[in-house]
Amino acid sequence: MTMQPPSEPGVYISLPQMYQEVQNVSRLVSRRDGKLDGILADNREIKGDVSDHEARIRALELGETPRQRRDEARLASLESGRWPLPAVGALTGLAGVVTGAAALFAR
């Protein structure tokens, strides 16, 4: 069943041409939809990465990482073991002064 173009002047678009154009548009929409799905999946992955990084940064800022706790404990033990050094230095200096004074008065 072939249809004859109308005898009136103007543009004539046949049914097969319209059908072909609709199919082309459908294919294009399907391709765009697939690309959009890929972009949305990438976006979800990026959101997950960002939230993971935010959690890590917050833990670092609060000093809650195991390494930071271990370093704080080490530093505290080093600082507590350091306190006798100034006292030993002061006692040594005092012993030197006493020895010098004793030697001065002994003559």
C-alpha cells in the first residue's frame, strides 16, 4: 500500500520517514540514558569518597586516630621521664659550689 504524495504544494513526510526518525530519536535517547546512568553511578562513588575523606579529616582534627593516641602516650612518657634532668643539673651545680667554697675556706 503505497501512498501518493498530495498534489498540494508544501513539504510531504511519508509514514516510513516519520517511523525512521522516531526510531533514531529512540536510539539517541537510549544512548543518553545510558550515559546518564554512568554519570549518576560516578556521582554516587564520588559522594562516598568525599564522606570517607570527611570522616578521616574529622578524626585527624580530633586526634582520634590510633597513631595519634600512640604518639600522645609516647610523648607523655618521654616528658614524664625528663623531669629529673634539671634537678640533677641543679644538684650538680650546688655540689660544685659547696666543693669550691669548702676548698676556699680550707686554705
